Amino acid sequence: MNEGKKERKGNETKMMKCLHNIVLVTLFFTLSMQSHAHTLAETNEIVRIMLGVATAFSDYPPGGRHLRRRLNYQDPNVFFDAAHFGHGWTSDGLRAAFDYFLEHMHEGDYSVGSGTTPYWPAMAVMQCGDLNYTNAVPAIRRLVSNVTYPSRNRIRAVSTAIELSGVNDETTAFVESIMTNSEVYVRGERFMACWTYIKQVQASEATNEVQILSRNHALSMLYRNRMVDLTDNAFYFDDLFCSRLDGYSMSSNRLELATHVLSAADCWQATRDRFITVTNQLLSSGQPLPWINFGAN
């Protein structure tokens, strides 16, 4: 009996390995068919050519600047048009090559001296923004989490990922993970995540129950973290809460935020002036200021 069980288990293991190999071979041939059997190096090179042509300040390849003036590369039909590139690529192959580049750009070591340049991923992120290429959101988020990716580039990647993904629970969790993690993200990156999402939430038009719930979750998260990097974001928090939370403009909640802002030593003068006015308005109202129970304190 034991020998029979061992034999069956061995056969199952062999079958699983066989299926795994079939999947790998299928993926290989799928990519090969999409790119006409181009190598990985050729795939990356064609993406660099595409990005070079599509970038207004690039002469890579020669003639790139001239083409950029003539054609609208914010149009996917133009960016993925195989007629511009030759090399045996199809439009589907160009899209597959671009997707492959995006999928793997987070794997690079962008630390100083590594030999890996952040230039092309930065251009790819910008192009995704221009194309409104929402499929790239997971790839850009993974790039953001790469601690070797330079902050000057990561700030742009943070804003692009948020702008492309819109207001939903997944984006809310992504933004909060940046806002509350000072060990991984520098102040400018945390500010960008918060500021960009505040703009998204403030501009959002919730027309159904799911959208309303998602926006409320986003508001709750932002309210919960309103004291994080307080002096950087207080101005924008105040605008958001006044416009989206009923009764906030004349509440104890707003007075609390104003008091905290004015007690900060590094408060910007424009923000200080704003909250001096807010404080005077609230204290001179001549009426009790209610406390609004919203989100978690």
C-alpha cells in the first residue's frame, strides 16, 4: 500500500512539473509571437526608442524631436504605431514590449554606482501619465516601493500612480502606506501622496453607492491622518474638510487643527496667516462650536 502511495505521489509530482514547464513554454512563445522573437535586449531597446521619440526634450533616436513636434504621442494609437519603428515590430508587439518593461522596472538597483539608470523608468512613468495608461498602476506602485529609486523620480511616480488609479479603497490604502511610513518615504514623497489624493478626493464625483463609500473611506483615512506632516498639508486638509464634511467649517474639529498648526515652529507664513484668520473667525462666532464625529480621532 505504501509503495502504491509513493508511486502515485511521484506521478503527481512529475505531472505538476510537466504542467509548470508547459506554462513556461507557452509564456515564452506568447512573448516571442508578440515581439516576433525579439530578444530581451531588443525588447528593452525598442521601448527606449519609443520613449525617446515620445519625449519632447529628447533627440533619441535621431529625429525624435522632429517626430514629437508632428505627432501626438499622448494618443495610444500613435505611441504604439509600428509604422514609426520598423524592426519587424507590430503594434501588439510594441504594447507587449512596453508592458514587459513596466512590469520589470521595479527590479532595478538604482543606487549610486549600480550602473542602472532611473532615466528610462522615469520617462515610462511620465508616458503612462500622458497616455492615461491605467494598466500601469500596479507596476508604478511597485517602482515606488523600490527604496533605491531616487526621490526626485519617486515623487513623480507617486503622483502618477494616484492620478491614474482614482479614488477607491486600494488607492486609499496605498496613500496611507506612504503618508504614515517616514522610515521609507521622505517628507516630500509623503507630502506628494497626501496632496495628490486630497485633490483627487475633492474633485471626485460620487454617483453611486460604491463610489460614495469609497470616497467616505478616503475622507476617513485623510481625517485620521490629518496631523501627519501637519504643517505641510494643513492648508489642503482645511479646504477638503470644509468642502466635504457638513458642519466642519464652524466646528471644534477645525479649531483643533488650527491650534495645532499655529503651535508648530516650522509653519509656513502663508499657512500661519490662513489659520490665524480661521481661529479668529471661529472664536468670534459667538456660538458654541460642535464636535463632529467623523472617522477615527
